[in-house]
Amino acid sequence: MQTSMRRKGNCWDNAPMESFFGTLKTESLHHYRFATREQARQMIFEYIEVFYNRTRRHAKIGNQIPADFAKQFYANSQIAA
């Protein structure tokens, strides 16, 4: 990966990822101690794939679940095409 920062002090490019990592830490990782990296990897995968994408509602997409929003988006784009 290559960063996309344009100039010194421009934090807007990184804001969405910083927000996500903050949410990940607050809602999941701070509650556990991991003995191995594999345990941490599994918890992060479960948080993103099970909770964040399929259970947690997101205000930016009208309080919908991301998986449902994606299905609706692709269904509407199929109809328009």
C-alpha cells in the first residue's frame, strides 16, 4: 500500500481508517487479552465479518446493516442496467 497524504498536516485522507480502527478497538479489542497473534486475527476477522458487516447498523447508510445496503445497491444497479 502507498499512503495518499497530499501535504504535511492534511489528515482528511486517513480519517475514515482512523475512525474504523478506533471503533474496532473500542467495541472489540480492548475487552480481551490475546495469547497468540492467531487469536487476535480470529477476533478481528469475527468482528469485521460477523458483527461490523452483518449486525451493526451504520448511521452513514441510513441505519442499515452494510450487507443489506450492498444487496440493495447491487439489486438497484441491476434494475437500472
